Amino acid sequence: MPTTPSTGAPGKEPGQLKPGDEAMPGTPGTGEDLCEMCGGNGVSKDGSECPNCEGTGRVIHGIGGG
């Protein structure tokens, strides 16, 4: 049975893009990276959930190049 990639965020729909994602999880040529806004801790400067990674501390970015 095929599986849908998960965002890793509790309560979030699997396969749903977060604002900081450049592509869906599992897309060829992409990889998981630390969120550049919160430094990977999932918390914004004001102490609330980071809006860029939705509290996961991770985003999906394109890798490589050519």
C-alpha cells in the first residue's frame, strides 16, 4: 500500500506544504533542512509556533544544482 509523506508535525495533514517548503516531502532533488527563521527549534522570536515551519523546525528545500 502506498504511503503519503508526512510533514512530521502533530495534527498536520500528511503531505501538506508548510509556508517554508519549496516542494512536497519526497520530491526528487529536495531534502529536509533546518528552518531558517527559527533555527530548527520550531519557535518564533516571540515564543509562538514558527509560522515558516509550523513548529516542526524543518522545511523542504531544493538541493544540488546544475
